[in-house]
Amino acid sequence: MSDGRFVYRGRFGIIAAIRRALTPPPAPTEAQPHPADETVTTPEIVAEPVPQPGSVDQTRDLKGAYIAHVEMVKGIMSHEEAMQTAIGGGFDEIGRIETALLQTYGLEEDGYVIDVGCGSGRLAKPLSGYLKGTYLGIDLVPDLLEHARKITGRPDWRFEQIDHIGIPEADGRADMVVFF
Ligand SMILES: C[S@@+](CC[C@H](N)C(=O)[O-])C[C@H]1O[C@@H](n2cnc3c(N)ncnc32)[C@H](O)[C@@H]1O
């Protein structure tokens, strides 16, 4: 039964449901206090310092962690598969969706796109069929950038490795800066 309506669950299901309905809940005893009466101790919560706007957390090796992740994926599948999987998979489908999003938000054919964390070219590849303008892809992982450069086949586009949080371009140059 649920909210007054009858749901048939078979003969044994009905019998079990009737048994459950007829069985009273166990009464609390001295030896076994009712769960609602137990004292609950919550674990101590230690707040981490909140990063201030504009500050960069230098305590974590973000680049090392991403490179190690890509190396691990390369160790268990072919290079091509690893390049597609390490950045999240769904390479062709998601690349097309990312491209369509930029077009929907008004990217023109002669525009300038900066792709922060461009990975192995999931966006750059399909975008190269549309964008005649300028593209800058930046990432922390050299292997991914090399793959992106190779599959995109656009010698006029820049793929740059960075070692820090930042964008190697002057303010106000790009039409779109994307972080997929
Ligand atoms: C989830 S993947 C997405 C890759 C790509 N944007 C796409 O849609 O396929 C995230 C990428 O961001 C890169 N990344 C992470 N932190 C970064 C940073 N601070 N600067 C540049 N790239 C970064 C990683 O190396 C990785 O390739």
C-alpha cells in the first residue's frame, strides 16, 4: 500500500506487508534504550581557512596531480583512448555540445576564443571546423596539449602550457574565455 492506493506485490509480498503492519515496534527497555533517547555525539568540525579573492592556494600541487592522473590513465589504455578519457570522456558528443554552446552565445566565425583548461582538444577539434578566427588553448598537462594541437590541425592556433593560475593574454582581447 502507498498513500491509500493498493499496489499488488504478489501473495507473499501482501502477507509480509500484513505481518509488518501487525507487529508492534519493540518497547524501549533499560538495557536497550530507544534510539530516539540515545545521546548523539557529533564529530568535531574543523573549518579550513577560506581562500581570499584573488589568492592562489600554493599548498596543493595542482599541475602534478593532473599530470599524475593522465599518466595513470595512459597506463591502462591506448594513447588515443587515454587522451579522450583523461579529460572526462564523451569526446565527440561533448565537444559538439561545447561548440554549439559558444555559437548559441554569439561566437562569430572571426572571433577570438580562449579555452582555459583546453585538455586534449575536445572543444578545439570541432571548433576548428567553424572558427576562422583566433584560438588560444591553455592547460597544465603537456601530453594533452600536444594531442589537442595534433588533432586540431590548425598551425595558426596557439596551445600553451602554463604552470600557474593565469591566462597568458592581455585583458580585453578575446571575445570569449571558456572554462569547460
Ligand atoms: C575536465 S578537463 C576538461 C578539458 C576541456 N576543457 C574539455 O572540455 O574537454 C579539465 C582540464 O583543465 C586542466 N586544468 C586544470 N586546472 C587548470 C589550470 N589552473 N589552468 C589550466 N588548465 C587547468 C586540466 O589539465 C584538464 O585538462
